[in-house]
Amino acid sequence: MGVPMQVKRWRAAWAWRTSARASAATLAAAALVLTACSAGSSSGGAGATSASADPSSLSGTVTFWDTSDATETTAMKSIVAAFEQQYPNIAIDYQKVDAAKAQGLFKDAARAGTAPDLMRSEVSWTPEFASLGYLQPLDQTPLASDIGDYLSPALASNQFQGQLWGVPQVTDAAGLLCNKALLDKAKVSAPKSWDDVKKGGPAMLAAGANFIYAPATGYFTLPFVYSMGGDMLNTTTKKVVINDPKAVSGFQLALDLIKDGSAQAPSFGGAYSQQQELFKQGKVGCIVNGPWAVSDILSGPAFTNPENLTVNLIPDGTARGSSPIGGQNLVVYAGADNKEATYLFAQFLNSTASQVTVAESDSLLPTRKSAYDQLKASTVPRVRFVRDFQPVMDRATERPWIPELSLAYPSMDEQWVRMYTGGVSAQQGADNMATAWLEFLPSDYTDQ
């Protein structure tokens, strides 16, 4: 079967109880991490190390590049502090790196032999870094000791040419996030199909807002493409399919919604920021976005009551609504000087307890089954969004985890702008994407 493929394995791992009993996960972040990550513990991989590396004997410095959003760094820093408290002979050189620049910075540093020991890598970067020889294979390291605890779809981007090159820290997929009060004012419901968006568009305009914000970037066109039965690539037949009729109809769908006023046209340059601000101010009904955006959205005046933010499925088109699986991995630089200490820190950072801390603090989705088990009884309000994204993840589409994947998005961004500004048609823009992709894909790929 070609990739992307529909992922249907989430629901069993994401089953939630409705029990209101208090959870250990509601303890303070540092105390929680220290308890579950104590040396010698086997839960969540926190204490397992290779036989040759007694954790108490390790020392030195581990450099860590964190690409977390500004709203997420508090939880990350608390975990780092807890690690240093438990392992005082290991210092973490914590460096916050701009996610928009991190991919290029890491490649430059790796070429120069100065890359960080550990990095938080966007999922599409991991196969590329591995193919370039910049990453340490982890199959024979402590990080692989409990690989069965990870959700399979989240793990997939870390596996390349039969080896393990990272471990998944958080996973995600975009849903349709809606302003309940604004939709109630217009007397419309969260749309289940794109036809519902078209039908409800006039009522939303009468209430003073567009129903949705059109795709902010090329990446955000993928839910439209998927909902019309389209894809990016078929890695089995080695074919580019982004310009096939079904994919093109997804681009055209988004353009039609802009034309009839149901969707707010993106702002040229800064569309994502505009989308967030309009939504936070209550000036657009719904946006396509993921759990990474929740903290920022809740800072807006339209969401002083968090219950006003609802998470809904991507609307259906001619096919079932879906969005691409995303997330972040932890990867170890092949040239790391202090690998044993790096493995220990990565285990701690990605332990069950640490993932629970991040979920409760930032509503980011864990990748460990054991983290979901602990979150079942959590009464922390932010966990509600982790639960609400479950149906979105049930429908999520796995992308083609090939080294060239991240190279596809610049041309998608460029051509999507040209489409919605009238420079090219949906078909012309998609053809231009395919042409650009064939320049970097292996020579056996075709768009014929």
C-alpha cells in the first residue's frame, strides 16, 4: 500500500476512563518527574541504561537544542532542572532554538562537527538527518529498551532503512478548532463537511466573521487535499500525486471557500500569525490547527473561558476528513562526545512522567501508552484538550517518511500563495509543485 495511509490504531491506546479520582500526575512538575524518573526505575525507560553505564558514575555536559514554542519552555525547563537535581554531576547546556531555523542550523553544525548532543527534531527532519549520517542509530542503546511503549504511528518517522534514529517526544495532527460562542451567535454548528461550511458561511458573515480561515501555509492545504481523496506521494508506485485530479480538487475547494466568503483569505506574509490573532480576537469562527496552538489560543480574549474552544474533526469532502501526522522527536548527534550521559538525559526527558508533565502543562499529546494510562484519571483542566484530539488522531494520515519530505513544503508554500492571489490555477500550481519535487526526489519517481 502506498503512503500516506490511514492510521486506525490510536483508539485502543487512547481509551479514557471517566473516573474523577485524583491522579499522581497532578503533582508539581519537578516532583512528578523526579519520582517517576528515579535511577533504577524501569517505567517509561526513565532509569534503564546500558550495563556499562552506571548513572551515578556519569558526568560532564550535555548540550540540548530545544525547539519548543515559547509557551512550552516552562515545562521543558522544569524537567531539565529536575534531571540536574537528580544527577548533579551532569550539566545540561539548554539552548532554545528557533524552530523555523533549527533544521538548517543543525545541518550546518553537523557538517562543522559542532552539533548539539541532543535535539528536539520535527518529525519530517529525522529521516533527512539520518540519511545524511548526522544521527546516532539508537537500536543498541538504552533508548530502544522500551520501544514497545510508544504508539506505532508516532514511532514511524524515527525508523529509516531498518534502524531507529530517534524517539518520539510528542505527536499531533490538526483538527478544526472552533469558537463555540461565535458559532452559537450565528446559529450554526461545527461543520461536519465542507458543504456545511458553505451553507453556514452567510450566517457567519452576518454575525461579523468568516466561518473559517483558509490554509495559512502549504502544509495546511493537506487536510483539504486529503478530504478530497488526494495525497502527496505514492511511495510504492514511486509517483508524485499532488497534481492528480483528487489532490487538485482539494486546492480548488479551499479557493472556492475563499471566493464565496466562507473562508478568510490568508494574509500574504504572516498568514499563520494573522490566523491566530483573528481567532484569538473572536473574528473568525474556526481554524485548522493542532494541539501545539492551544496555549497561544487560550491567551486570547475570545477564550478567557477555555470551554469556548472546541476541537472538531476535519470536515469531510468526497472522502473522510483527515490531517497529517506531525510531532517532535528526540535525536542524538552521531558525533556527541558524551553519549551515555546524552542517552540518560534523553530517557529522563522522554519518560512517562515527563510526557505527563508536558501534557498537563501544554496540552501536547504524549507518544507513550503508559503516559495515556496515567492521564486517564487526571483532573488537570488542560488534559481535556489531549482527550479532545483523540478523534482527530484516529483519522490522522501518515506522511511518507522519506529523507526528501521536508523539501516538499517550500514549493507548496510558494504555489499556494500563487493560487490564492490569482497567479496560477489550482491545476497549474499543483503541476508546479510536482515539477519542483521531481528535482529532489530519487530519479525513479514520476508524475505520469
